[in-house]
Amino acid sequence: MNSAWDGLREQLLATPMLAIGLTLAAFFAGGWLFARLGKPSWCPGILFSAMLLATALVVLGIDYTDYRAGAGWLMLLLGPATVALGVPLYQQLPRIRAVWKPLLISLPPAAMLAALYAVGIAWLLGASPDVLASLAPKSVTAPIAIGITEQLGGVIPLMMGGLLITGVVTTACVGLLARRLRLQDPRVLGFVLGVNGHVIGTVRAFELGPTAGAFASLGMSLTGIFSALFLPLAWRLVGL
């Protein structure tokens, strides 16, 4: 029985259909579970999907490298999906123009801190250079983060795990702090979610409203551009 399943699995992995099917099934199942639980603000639906997919890979005995090779077709859609976020930005352009100075002033220190505190903690704990390189772009949207990680010499699977954890923690912490500090401005909430939580934070921002979603898209995009320029330069200066 095991040999028969191994043979079938190898045949299925020879095409992208298995990886794509598992991904879509986990996505829809995670969304259904998220809705059944009342859409908790502390836990985005994508976390349920990721946990279901990871469980399926373990149960079926599929190596992540094989899965990623098959799911590469879906990865191609990340670029167009990111570019499509320019539509809500255009729709909210008058509001963005009204606060462009505070946004540009706050973006560089926020983006640098998002990278430096993770790298600093990992360095103090004795992490290797490839682990540091994998954690540096953890707050950048995946299409840009993959390129940065490859340029720095990091490990993409580790970086993807950092992306997921960062997005989930950002969503939970921003919601908690917003209630504690009584922040209700959708522009501020959206920008913070986008800068720190990349696409997961942006999804949460769109749940708050179109204005928050547009500012999250802006924060995520600007953080990606800044990080793509800043991180490789900082890496060379530090000598890692």
C-alpha cells in the first residue's frame, strides 16, 4: 500500500496539479473555518489555511521543496496581485495627498525598525548569517521579500515562515493597541498594518474599510521599495 501511494504521489508531484489543488483546498477550508469562528480580529483567516496546508503536507509526506516547485505557478500571481493594489490607491489619492509629508517622514524609521529589531534579536541569540538574511525582509510583501532574501543569501522557506508570523502578530497587536490607545483614524490604522504586516495586514485593513485598505496598500508598497534599496546596502556596509 505504501509503495503504491509513493508511486502515485511521485506521479502527482511531477505536475503542478497536486500542489495547486492542496493550496486552493486549504485556502477555502481556512476561509470557511475563519467565518465559522466569527472572523476573530486577532487571527487572520490565512493562518488557518497555512496550518491546514502544513498539516496536509506532513500527513501526505510531501517535502516542502517539492510542494513549492509545484506551487510556483501560483507564486507568479503574487506580482500582478500586488500591482492591482494600485487601484484603491488611485481611488484614495486626494486623502493621500493631504498627508503625504507625515507619511514620507514616518516611513523610513518604521521600515528600518521593522527589519533591525528582528535581525538584532536573532544576532544576540547567535543566529547564523543566512538566518539573519532570512529574517531581515520579514515585513516586506512576498514578491519583493523573495528577491531581497535571494540577494542577501537567505533561506526562502524560513523567510516565508517569518512573513506569516509577522503578519499574524501585526494584525493582533495593531487591533489590541488601537483599542488601548483609542485610535480610530482609518488612515493611521491602515498605514501601520501595511508597513508592519505586509499583505496579511493589508487584508485586515480592507476589512476595516476602503480608506484603511488604501493606506495599507501604500504602506506595504513603500516599505517594499524602501527595503529593496535599504537592506542590500545595509548588508554590504555591515559586512554580513
